[in-house]
Amino acid sequence: MIRVGLTGGIGAGKSTVARTLTERGAYLIDADVIAREVVAPGTDGLAQLVAAFGEEILQSDGALDRAALAAKAFVDDEQRKKLNGITHPLVGARAFELLEAAPADAIVLQDIPLLVENGSAPFFHLVVIVHADEDVRLERLTGQRGMPEDDARARIKSQASVEDRRAVADVWLDNSGTPDDLASLAAALWDERLVPYEGNLRNRICAPQSSEEVEPRPEWRVQATRLANRLRVIGGDKIADVVHIGPTAASAGPAPDVLDFEVRLADGKTPADVTELLADGGFPQRSVGVHANADPGRAVSITLK
């Protein structure tokens, strides 16, 4: 399977993308849905929240008043961390159960509002960011959802910056147009990248790479940092270091749009120790000691040392 992390700022339009992809067959794990399940009446999660934030966060019927909780939890970083310290472990455990139940050939879509903030981006084969400008998001939150403006601004401020999201985004979906425009972008992502990627990974096939030279691109370094972090997670303690090398690292002139990496193995480790790990992570073996991308959207060449 491939795991796709979906995120974006509150009000950015993730639900449209999630709906479009699940209609096409994605296996959805929605952190927001899970977050409601783990704090439903009678759960240990709800009891922990009441102990931390007080009885005022409950409705008259004993269910969680999410607006009241937000008013208490998003006033500063300390309160937000208190909330996350309770809910994140519960949500993570349930998400893992659902992931274990996914079919072996699934395209798993994990909708995680705080994917960037919790540092989990390197654990996915791809990260998809849905973006809308802050003023657009504010209008949606206050208009469509009826959220008080101060609460909406506090929620937006508590989340990752645009720069932080760009740093982890393999795919950037701009939701400045209509919902139909965004759905079309998501459908194209499914057809042109996700489906081929899953098939390549399952069959251990390297995606084609163009040898055509292009002018140096400023995004190469950001992409290389993102992929190096992913490779370190994939290899764990079997990898000592990951270094971006070759023409795209130098950016000195025209070069093929292929990110070259030297993966230095930990002492005593051989290429055989990481071959399957890299293949599962999206980088099948092309020849002994050399791996490449299964993802048709980002050409990568890896040499093991």
C-alpha cells in the first residue's frame, strides 16, 4: 500500500479533496472522525479532558461541547499542548488499528489536520497540502461554519505557517477557486500520480526518468531535504546518513530533473539490509546498490554506500 498524508489549514478545503479521492477508491482514515470517537460520552478520553479543562466543556447531555473546549484550549501554547497531549495518543492508537485493517493494495489517505505540527510528514509516501489564503479561510470559518472571528483567528494562528507546510508538501493543491476546481485537481492527482505510484510500489517498478536537462530550480533543495528526511525514517538505524549529491545539489547549470542521493549505511550493514525497506518506502531497487523512485511525480536516484 501507499500512505498519503492529507493536511492543510483549518478551512482550506481538505474535505473536498478527501471526498474526491475516497469516491475513487482511497481508504480513508480521518483524524477528525477518530478525534470525535475517542472523546464520545463514556470514553476515557472525555474523562481526561474534563479533568484537564473542567466541567464547563460539557453540554447538558454530557457530550463534549467542542466550541467550549476550543475557547479554553486555543488561548495559548500551554493549553493547546495540554489538549494535544490527551487526544493525540488516543487518535494515533485508533488510526494504527485502522491502518492495520487496510487492504494490502490500498491507497491509504490519512486526513490529519496537524500533520505538519506533529512532525509526521516523513512517515508518508506522499504529503498532500490543501492551501487557501488566510482571509479566505477566515471567511469560510465565520460565514459557513458560524465560528466567532476571534476563535477562528486563534485556530488559524495555532497551526503551521504556509512556509512550514510548503517544506513538507509533495503535492500542493491551491484552493483559491471553486470546489469543483479543487475536485478536478484531486481527481487528476489520483489518476496521474497515486494510482501509478501504488502499482509501481506493489510490483517493485521504478518510474520512468527523463534525461532532458532543465535550468536549475530553487525547489530542488527543499525537495531534497524533504526526501532525505523520508529516507532516514525508512532506513532507521540501518542508515548512518543521507546526502544530496550530483547536479541538482550543485545547481550550477542545466541538469536532468533527478534528485541524486548517497545513502551511507550504518557500520556492518549491507545493501541487502535496506533493499526491502527502501522498496516498501517507495524506492525499489534498480540494480544492486542502486534504487530509484516508484513515484511518477518525483524522479530520484539513490546509491548505497
